[in-house]
Amino acid sequence: MLKTMLTRRGLAVSSTAAAMALALSCAAKADEMADMTSYLQQNMPKVSPDLLQAACSEGKLDILYTNVSNLSKYVDEFESYFPCLEVSAVANGDDDNLARFFAGEKQGSPPDILQLGSQITLVEQVAKKGMLLQFTPTDADKFQSLAPGYVISTDHQAQGILYNTDAIKETDLAAIKTWKDVTHLLDPQFKDKRLGMVDPHGAGGGSYVVAYVLYKEIGADNVKKILDYLQVTVYPGSGPAVNALASGELDLVIGNEFNAFAASQKGAPVQVWYPEPRSASYTALGIAAKAKHPNAAKLWIEYETSQYGNEQISKYFSMAPGRPDSNDVRPSTKESWYRAPESLYKFDIDDMIKSYDNVVAPFPSK
């Protein structure tokens, strides 16, 4: 009898402890939800609290992101505001992301969100094949999109003429005010200078964007003349091209500002000259049609397109935010040589895709 009483007393104590623990847990979750709801009301006021509840019920989020640095820091900040979600995010190149996404889609369990460095590729290879969920975030009208309701571009990077300041002076480039003026690269001060370009044969990336602008603005013949005059070297990526520029192997690179910013911040003699209107390439993301956590994915996109969340993209990824009312806090934008865009180049995407062969024809194939 004594043993039974002790056992029952022990069970009673355990039940009380369990009840107290449950009450504390519920109170903690209630406080957590109150904090998340408060953040939503203050920073994302158009987003329904019902979406937050639904996202928290799913509890997880799986993301394939384009190859950026500091993705974990961006994710950590998101989770600090929405601690009910456990986010798994991986940054890869577009080819790897597409391969993983297609494999998951075939098995019925793709990543919830897919982001690529090329909006064109995401539209052509994924959205048009019915693999993305239809969703329009509340502030979608502030962003660029080639497939509204399916794909949204939350950031971009501009192209320009990157130059080594040990070999080229800003005054040498002063006559190149627009992309039509790029023929000034045939002027005498550039004789024996060496140009680098990123191979544009992989259509859709920033290299193809700038190749298209050159092709449309000065014609294929002039592009070929510049490539020959400046002894062009074609590189497989922007990183190797800018490394060659920083080391003095090259004098000029026509391409993305992203790696130039990184080199400049490390003290390399690299700056950017910007012809107008500003050519820019756009990353883009969408939600998988077969997403396991569609509401969590929607909440992520709502955060990324909010004014604050979009500003953090420039802080962590060194990409220009897509929202015109988000501050661009990239360190290189504070440099004396940086110029904010006067306007963005108006691309004819259909023409860009149809004219692919002509656009890349002047460039040596790798």
C-alpha cells in the first residue's frame, strides 16, 4: 500500500509538473505569437495575420537561393522576427539550383522557394512549365517582374565599365555618357589596353544582358571592333574577370558591378564607370507549385519584399534593393566614384531571347 501511495503521489507530482510546463510553454508561444504579430503590424501592415498563423502551423521552410554570401545572416534575422519557422537555406549557382529543383519536383517534394541569379532563366525554364505557385505579394507593384503573379525580382546589380585605376583614369572614360558612346573605347588613349568580358553564351545572366545592350546600342560590327582593338579575353565568370582586373592582368572589364564592389572594398584599384541608362540584371524567386510549406514561403516573400527586408538584401548580399523606397546600404555606394542610376535600361525580353545568336556572335566562344 505504501508503495502504491508513493507511486500515485509521484504520478501526481509528475502530472502537476507536466501541466505547469505545458502552461509555461503555451504562455511562451502566446508571447512569441504576440511579438510576431506586432512585428507584422509595424513592418508588414498589409500582410494578413492569418498568413502568419498558417506559416507557423507549417513550421518549416526550405529555400534554394542564388550564390550569395551571408545568406545565413539574412536567414537568422528573418528567424529572429518569425521564430516559429525553422528555415533551411542553401546558396548555389543557377545550374546546381535548377538540377536540385527539377529532381525534387519530379519526386513531388521540391524546395519551397527557388531563386536564380537570372530572372529570364526562372521564367523560361520554370514558370512557363507550370512549376511555380501563383502568388502576388502585397507590395508586388514596387518590383520588376517578367511573369507577374509567379516570379518577382527583389534585387538587381548594374553593369558598367570596370577599370583598373593604375592603368585607366576616370577622365579617359568621361566621353562615354551613354551606351551609344561605348565606341569611344576605340579612341587612342585605349590603344594596347586589355579588355575582359564574361562569356555571354550562357544566356540570361548579367554577361548576356550587357552583351545585348552593346549589340543593340552600337551594333555587332562595332562590338567586334572593340573586342579586337582591346584584345579581349573571355572569362567563364565575373569573379575570375575581376580578379584579373584587380591584379593588373586586365585594364578594363565590361560587366557586373557586384565583384568590382567586393574587390574595391578589399583595397584593389578597381572602380566602375556607369553609362546610362543603367543596364541591370535581375535575380528572381518564386514558390514551387508543389511546395510542402506554401504559407511559410509566402511569408518569406512578403518579408523580402517589405521595405525593411528588402533593404537588408543590400546589407547582406551587396545587391541593389528592388524597392525604390528601400535604402541602398552597400558600402561601395558611399565611394566618390559611385553614381546612382538616372534611369534603368528598358529591355525587350522577347527580342533579347530571339536575337540570342546575333548577340553572342561577336564574342569568342569558350
